[in-house]
Amino acid sequence: MSLMAAIGIAGVLSIYVPALQGPDSEERSIAVDALVREGALRVGEVADLLWRAGWRAREGVMDALEKIGPSSLPELMRVVRTHPRTDARRLAVLKVGEIGGFAARDSLEDLLDTMDRDIVLKALGNLGDASSRSAVKRFLQDPQVDVRRRALIALGRTSGDKEVDTILDGLSDSHHSVRYAAKGLLIKIGEPACRILLGRLNGLTDIARFQAICILGELRYSPALPELEQQLKESVWWIRAAAAQALGQLEEGEVRRILQASLLDEQHPVVLARIALALKGRTR
């Protein structure tokens, strides 16, 4: 195709840009669908619109490229590597993950050593390919908080209960966002996570043990009852408070006796309040 012909095609496709620039509407959806039809034959020209459109229109073009599917991967990678706008590059990364497949996985893994590795990890998590597990784990100790958080979430989505121990280590991270990401993943895994968590409970740092106790309570994991009773005797008051709350979430009848007995020695007002709240409403 000659340069003039390419310019002519790009000019024709530009008629869709005003609709893409506007709010969500039927007109905007029609424009996206039209670009999908056009892109089936000339995906490169559709992608070229990303260099002349505003951010809102770029989203519409990206939606079209995602719907076009695997044939748009080379163009999306061109955007990732050469577009001057950070938002365009990062959105293109996410679209590569949404398209999925081996080619998308390999393309994303090639981007893991770039400055945009946090969004690359998110895309790999969305893709959910278990073969990315080792590539993702490299970033669990990254100096950037958001990279560690994205890596942990991606590991959970690609590996699930196969990486419970590694995810559990995230409860000891120095940043609360990583710790809460680990907590959410462990809750989603459920009972398999509880079994491992209970076995490691006393070897965890205090901050990790606090979250672990909360998880055992939220999942109402009955085998944890004896260990939770022991946690009521810990020297750290907020560990005792977490244990009281977790015990209150269990269904066993002896919980009431355990909580009432703990009132005899407890002095910290917050822990006392947690015990009282746990006892409230229990009739056994």
C-alpha cells in the first residue's frame, strides 16, 4: 500500500473518533463495532488512530482492538513500546492480557523488566496462565509496593492453592496494601489455606499472625479453636483482641466458656470490648 493510500484509509477511519470521544452511548458502541469490522482487514490503520485521538477515544480504539482479537497483538505491542502517552501504553498492556493466549503471555513476560512492570503483572494475573508463576514470583520482593502487590495477586490468580505458603508470606510485608492483598487471596482459597496457616501460626511475625487469626475467624475454621484459645493469652494486646473476635465467629458451644474465662485475667479495654462483642448474642 502506498503512503497516500494509507493516509487516505486513516482519514476515513477518523470519522469514528468524535463518537469515541464522547460519553458511553449507542453511538459510541456503534463506532467501536465499526472499527472492529474495519480492523478485520486493516488492524494497523485502526491502531494508527491511537496516535491522533484523545484519551477517551483511545479507550474506544483499544476496546475495538481487544474485540478484534489475537491479530491485533502486534499493533498493541507497538503501542506499548512506542506510544508517547503513558496511559496509552498501560492500557495497551491490559488489553494484551484480556486477549489472552500463548502469544499474549509471551509478549507480557517480555515486558516484565520495564518501568510498567506493575501493570504487566496485573495483565498476567488477568490472563491467569499458570505457566507464568515463576516469572511472577521474581517480583514479590520488588522495592516498589505496587509491584509486590500486583505480583502477589497475579500469583494467586495463576496458582491458587499451589502457592499458599508464598502467599502467606505476604502477610508479613512491610506495607498494608500487600498484607491485605495476601489476606484476600487466602480467604478466597479457603480451607486449604487455613490448614497451612494454622500450622505456621506461631512462627509468623506479630503483624502476620494478627491477619492470620482474622482469616481463621472469617472462614469459621473450627479446627483452629484450641490455638485461638492460646492466642488469648499472648502478651500483645491486639493479638488477643483478634483472637477474641475470631473465636466469636466460630460455631462451637465451648466458645462461650472460653471467652468468659478470659475475662478473669484480661485488663486491656479494647480486648475486653472485643470479648464482650463476641459474647453478645451467643446463647450457649
